[in-house]
Amino acid sequence: MVRAVIDPRSGVPLYRQLAALLRARIVDGTWAPGHPLPAEPDLAAEYGLGKDTVRDALSELRAEGLIETRRGHRTRVREQVEPQLVRLRRGERVAARMPSPAERAEYDLPDGVPMLVVGDQVYPADRYVLVI
Amino acid sequence: MVRAVIDPRSGVPLYRQLAALLRARIVDGTWAPGHPLPAEPDLAAEYGLGKDTVRDALSELRAEGLIETRRGHRTRVREQVEPQLVRLRRGERVAARMPSPAERAEYDLPDGVPMLVVGDQVYPADRYVLVI
DNA sequence: GTATATTTGTACGTATGTATA
DNA sequence: TTATACATACGTACAAATATA
């Protein structure tokens, strides 16, 4: 019996169904950080989907910060780095937002990485944690 | 003399050039929060671009948290809400990351809104600021 | 209240470019 | 050099949600 992992009649967009399948393998550890995902044409062939549908699924995972895609490279599960601690002082306020293009270039940030904002200072959230 | 705002020979992807044009109008206040952007077909016609190129540009601005798109509605500059203050306690650590699909559904979050993480607690960054 | 038009979303296709292996 | 992989950019068609006449 073939298990239909992607169901066109479910009402859920195909790219979201594919994203859910891939996300599950990342969050449950089947694909550890650094592990390569199947190439886009392979995913399209395996699930009988068009190229754009596969790319939409990967785009969603990239925006969630789960994967990293680079031209010429295989798509991989994003690696985690040991966060650097930054001590906060009394009265300071902490916000978070997505980086501007200038900040993304300055810190070489992939998609899906927010910035921690403390006053005038900004810290890429993939490498900093604030402590009181 | 016509000023060529989008230059196919510049080497910069067309969708990024369009995103930069639209972003400039948002960050300089020409288009205030809540202001509608031109409809996608209008942007395509105005700049002589294909539909996908326009959508790629809007997707980038959406991921930055600058705009909000909804089917059937006009795309608009994202509204800001007065942030609610949450007081931190000594020893607590603050991180930020993108929300999971479950968190996005729970808080009805648009694209481009990170989560502030304090221990087991999570706070949508578009409506919370942490204070020491 | 219904029908129509508008608007964004989904899904497919093709071709070519750029970076890397 | 050649092949592989992701990126950009064009096209089409239809679906779904909303706004308008």
C-alpha cells in the first residue's frame, strides 16, 4: 500500500504539505544541522511536483531559519553556533525585528535570522543571547 | 529625459531593484503604515516586469516585516502597534527566532515577525518589548 | 442578495544565468 | 571542461478571498 504523503485534494497547498514533510525531518533530528536536503529536481520528481512548488516550500523553511540555500551548493539544514552572551543593564529595553538589507550584508545573515535590538545596539539572533 | 529606475544591465536582480524602490518609499515615510501599495499587475506594467518578478520583490519586503499581503486585499505597509512591556527578572536570558507554524497560527502572525524567547515564554516581537 | 470585477495565491511550464563541484 | 545546483525571469491558467456595482 502506497501512503500518499502529498494529497492534492486535501485543500492544503502542495508547497505547504511538502514544507511540513521536510520540516518534520529537521525538527525531529532525522536531518541534523549541516545535513543536505535532496536537490530541488529530486524533490520535484519524488513528490510529482513542479519546480516552483518545491522552491516555494524551501522558501518557507528558509524564512523560518531552518535551512540555508546557496547557489551552486546543496541546500542544508542550518548550523547552530554557540551563542555569545551580552549582559543587559537596568532600564534597557529589548526588541526584535528582521534585519535591514544593510544589516544583512554587514553580518552576512541568511534568511530567517532576526535581530535583537537594545537601544542603539543590534545583535544578530543566530549568534547572540542577552542575559540580565 | 526618462530616468531608468530599473536597469536590466546593472547586474542587480530586477526583483531586488524593485524591492529597493518600494522599500525606500516605506522607510522614508512616503507610504505610511496602512498605506496601500500599487496592485501587482500595476507594478508589473509600470516597471515592465513579469508577474513573478513583482511577487519576488513583495516577498522580500514581506519577509522583512515591512508589508502585509492578504488574498483579496490590497498589499499594505504594515501597521505598528504600541508594544506591551514585559519585565525581565535577574538571570533570565533573551533570544529571538522566527516562529514555528503553530506559533504563527496561534498569534495570527504575518511574515517577517520574530519571536522573543525568555525561558519557556515566547512573545511576538510586533507587540512586545522586554524591559529590565 | 447576486453577480461581476479586482486582487493575491497556487501551480504548472520554459529558458537562461551564476556559482560550485 | 563538464556537470550539478540554486537563482532569476519570463509565460500561462486557474483558485480563493474580498470589494464593488
